[in-house]
Amino acid sequence: MAEPGVTRSPTTTELDAWRSFLRAHARMVRVLETELVAEHPITLGAYDVLVQLAEAPDRRLRMAELADAVLLSRSGVTRLVDRLEVAGMVTRERFGGDGRGVVAVITTKGIDTLRAASRTHLAGVVRHFVDHMDPDELASLGAMCARLAE
């Protein structure tokens, strides 16, 4: 690893690895999104929002927390929650003493949609990702990605 503050250009091998990582990520997202949309009325981003809400305490998150959890901008998560609200999968509620805070709450329809979509999505994760590596490779990749995410 290079020292902090030391600038250098990546080698050809390093650039090849980086580009392979980007292509693999793009392909996984594209394939999983296509399967999800074909079988269910939600995108991969909407699925992620529903997962975050379903796993949150009381099945609710402040909009800023939700944006951080799904790695979208606040405006992006607001637009996505707008669409999920229109579809009846999420509601918004005021919270806090001043009434300015807003939380997103998953509805029963959202839970049912997530439950059905999870079968498709998780089967795709296994088919397109897990099945292509042995357990040691998966553990190494998981550790590397966790380190990169920090």
C-alpha cells in the first residue's frame, strides 16, 4: 500500500483489476435488476429501500438515515420513496417535537412485495455471484470489499 499523500499512477495490472471490478459490478446490478423488474413491480433500488426499512427498528427510518443506508442522495431517496408511497409500499410519518422530521415506514403491502421479490433476488445472487466462487474466494472478496467500504 502507498503512503497517504503519495501520488502515483496505477500500473496496467492495477487498472485491469479496477476495470474488471467495475464491469463485474455493472453486470451484476444489470442482471439482478432485469430479473427483479421482469418478475415484480420494483427496481433494485426500491428493493434495497424495502430491505432497509424491513430490517430497521419498528420498520421505520428517518429519510436521512435511509439515504445513507441505500447510498442515494437525499433527493434521490425522496423521489424513490415518493414512488413507493404511490404504490402503497411505504408511508411517511412526522416525528419529533417540532414536526419537521419525517420517517419512512414500510407497509404490509411493502413487506409482501419484499417477501415475493426476495425469492427472485436472492436466487439471482446465488446464481450470478455465489455459484461462481468457492467459499475461500467469497470470504476473501467479502473481506476486501468491506475494507474498501470503510
